[in-house]
Amino acid sequence: MFNTTHSTCEIYSWCPVENDTLPRKPLLAEAENFTLFIKNNVNFTKFNFSKDNTLQTNDPTYFKSCTYDPFFSPFCPVFRIRDMVEAAGETFGNLALLGGSIGVYIKWDCDLDHPAARCRPQYSFSLQDRNYNFRTASYYWDPQKRHYRSLLKLYGIRFDISVHGQAGKFSVIPVAVSLGASIALLGAVTVVCDLVLLYLDSKADFYRKEKFEEAKPPKDKAEASV
């Protein structure tokens, strides 16, 4: 009983309660020049073809020196975090304060009639969320056997990678099947058009006279029958 008119309930929980104060300065400011290496592999089983996004090079230092650029180095799989954030339409300073989520899209569009070296990925980025944080805790017992925990609220930039691909190759059999089906369809279209013009069109009589010619018996046979 709190007093003569009110009562309270007691809640068993961790104390002190969580501090919900937002950070005042960017916690991830030093991460803008961090790099992310993305290794991706696609496999088109129908054509027995597989390819990864790492360029074939004899330079052992290539992946240590190259950085993705959509114009000058579009196939380098090493991405600087600030560049990815800016390509998604956001400034790094905004995401460095409260975190965020960036979508990374890898698109493969391969024409397998060309050499395999021309099958290369295309990268694009989008902003999915401007706030990203999560909580984690570590639990332990003190010398007096009391249960304690350390609760951490972590801010970060999350990268969601999505891969899409398609491949094609010329083959005689599908072309022949498609051509035969197209010819058959054209024949069916002619029959349908005739039926519409003969029975459904308002000028069906005119179309019937133009399409069909009435056959008359020869003149001498007509006189003989009279």
C-alpha cells in the first residue's frame, strides 16, 4: 500500500534503467574511409557457366590498391563506405550519428554468345533506413553471487546485399519452335478476322460480296433448261 487510497506494484527488473540519451557527435566518423570487399559468384546451371566478380589479373596488389568507381573502376569489388553511402543518396555524416541501412544490388546480365570476360556485374546502391541500432548484453556474477549485466546500445551501418542475374544464349531449336508457333498463330489470326468481318461487323454483307464471287451457269445451258 502506497497510502490509504493507493497501492503500487513492484517490478523485478534490471537497474539502473536504460539511458535513452541520443549521441551528440557521430560515433562512426572514422569509418568513412573503411573499405568493404564484396566477393560474389553466380552460376547459370542451364548453360554450365559460372563467374565471380573478381577480375582476372596478374597483379598481386590490384585488390589492395583499387577502389570502386562507377566511371573509372566499375568492376573493382573493393568499396569505400563513404562512397557507398553517397551513391545511395545520403551524406556519411548523417548516417554516422544514428546509423543506417544501405542496400547493395549486384546485377548480372550476360550474353553467353560473347566471351566470358564480357559477363560483368553492375552495382547500384539505395538508402533503406536512416536509423539502425541494436542492443546486446553480457551477463556475469560478482564475487557476492549477484547477477549483473552490461547493456550496450550499438549504432552501425548495415549493408544488405541482393544479387540478381540472367543469362541467354542463341540456340536453333528454340528459334525454330518460336518461328513455327508464330506461323501457326498468323494462320489462326486470319481465320478469326474472317469470322469477325463475316458475322460481327456492321458491313458484313459488303465484305461477303467482295470476298466470295457467286458462280452462275453458262448461258447456253441456262437456255436449254428453259
